Amino acid sequence: MPGDRNEEMLRALREHLAWWGLRHIESDAAYFSWQREVFSPEDLAALHRSIEAKRAATGGSSAEIAFYDLTAQSRFIPALYSQRYEYNLEVGSRIPAHLKGAQTILDAGCGIGLLTTFYAQRCPGATVVGIDRSLASITLARQRAQALGLNNLRFECLDMDQYELSGCYDLIVATHALLQAEQDPGLPSSDWQDFTRALDAGAQSDFEQRTGVGRRLDRLRGVLAATGRMILFEKTRQLARRIPFQRALAARGLMPLRSPEPIRYRSIEEVTDDGPLYVTGLVSSSDLLAWDEAPEPDDAPPLDVEQLRSVRVDRDQPLYENHGASAQQAWGNLPAKQVVEQVTRKETDGRQLHVEWGGAGEFVYLYCANTFDQRQLVVVEQARAAMVHTYYREIVGEPFTSEGRIVR
């Protein structure tokens, strides 16, 4: 199936990453030890200042460009980019299968060209172009492409937030380049009991403008050939971001050519659920796959009341706990449910929050839900009702005195 990896691809990519100086790091301790060997205290201070400036930036791209310019120093590359070793391996090994047959390939937001050079190696008969707005990154990318002898690859320093693109491409790749507003929650659902989003043109436009994704997609769409494909991998795992991103694609005629592929990888010890990986194209209506706006299936166990009666857990553990979208169905299936206390309110960040606790036959439960798709269901035995009550009060923000009475 297109996009499937094979051992030869993985071997070649591991060799390519090693050529760049990257290596797989097993633990945070090992990484920080390496970091202390590479970076001086002054280096680390400068990097942290640049990271904070990048996070705090609300308008323009100067802080982001400054960060990527700083991190594009050759001596920094192995240690910095090894944090993303598995990202490069997981994403970089899937994309080449989709490049077959393309004569002109654009890698938008290519950075230092780490993966772009790999794609150019895999497609020697294609013309490959990498663009990025960091001049230091592009300068390094050009040096590395020359060292690899890649005559089919060129790099251009260009900010697609500021300038139109030129050319026409059979295939466009954009990975972690279009939707980098990580703090943006996306679009809220219609109600805390629902995962659906209304077709609100104003809310969609606001999302595209404040994240910049609309302008970037317009620029890329403008240089995509009529029969071309676009491969995308952005930070859109959350349904509240995935839905407006998919709607932005659909509005520009870009539809899925295969089911989006969720990808999980580690950043040292931290597991990242990212993506999904999209393969899209400008296709006729008869060829369309529909964009799926349902929550991603989770691996939480179904609620089995009979099984709960025989479960044995530590005193500080619930009989059942579910933090996935399926918690909503499990909550709806609770037997003999009786709500004791509940709160539904609008939070300062705009999300609607619902919290409730009560009895469910011989059990006690707590349920939380909000309009940014977060769900939590906890079930315990009746003897631990006080624990659930305390948890409920903590969530709704009602403090306790030292005797445990609520302070009004």
C-alpha cells in the first residue's frame, strides 16, 4: 500500500540521519549528558531565550526566524535534531513511496534540508526544491546538498507568509510547516455532549487567519499542478484542530486520496501522538474519499459493569478510568445513574466545561467533558465516594478548609 515502509527504506534513512550526525537517544539522562558536552552555558541560555521569544510571539515571524537561524549552526545539529530522531524516521520513511512518478517536488518549510536531501536521493530523476524562511537554515541545506552531490536539488530562502510562490509542482510536501500555532485550541464543538462542529464560515475563517494556515495553503495550492498531490503532516491530532484543518483543505479542493494515517513517535522519553499524515489531491467527485470528522478510535477498555464487581485495585486506583473519546459512550451506559452534583460553565479560554459526580448502582462515578473534546470518566466503589467528591471539588475549583468543609 502506498506509504508503507520497508526495511530497505528504514535502513537507508537511518544511514542518512547518521550522516547528518543524528543518533537515537534512549533516555532524557543520556540526552542531557550529551547536551552538556555540546552546548556551553551561554549557548543554552541563548537557546532558551530564543525559545521563549518564539513562544511569546503573537504577530509576524521574526522571532521564529531568529530561533531557526540560531539552531542552524552545524555544531548544534546532531544534538538538537536528535531530539526529533523518531519524528524524522517515522515521517521521513513514509513519504518517499508517494514521491514515485513525480517530476517536480516542492518541500515547503524544509528547514536545514535534513529530509529534503533524503527525498532527492530517493528520486534522482525528479527536480526537488526546498523552501524555508530561515536564511541560516537554507545556507546549511545548500552546503549539505553539495556535500551529498545532489544536482537535482536546490534550496531557496522564501517566506510564504510574505510572498507568492512560483513554479508548478507535481507533488508538494509540507511537514510541521503550516500549522505551528501549537497553543491554538482550534474550533470548539457545538456542545460538551457532542463532538460535531457547526459549519460556521466565520469561525473557520478566524481559525485560518489566526494560525496562518489559510494563507499558506493558498500559496501552495497556487503552485500545485492540476493532477498534483499534496502530502501534509501537521500538529492536528486533536479533533478540534483536525476538523478545521481538513475543512481548510476541502475548501481548496484538496481531498484525501487514502485514509489519513495517525503516527506516534517518541521525542526521547516523551510519546507524541501527531499528525495524521495526509495524502491529498485535486480529484473528481467520483474519486472522493470523505473527510472524517469523527473522533479517532481510542484503545480504552469498554465499561463492563459485571467485570467491575471482580476487579481488585490498589486503594488509590479507580476500578475504571477512561480519558478517551469513548468515555462519553461509557458514561452514557452507566447503570442506574443518579447525579449528586454537577456544574456546566464557560471557562476563561472559551470552552464549555461540564463536571458531574453521582451514583451508578453499586458504584460512584465522576465525569468531565468540554467542548474541546476532552473526556474523563472515573468509577470507584461506594466506599470511596468521598474521594470522588473531593476530586469533583478540585476540578470545579471550590476550596476546602482543614476540616474538609467547603469554603464559600
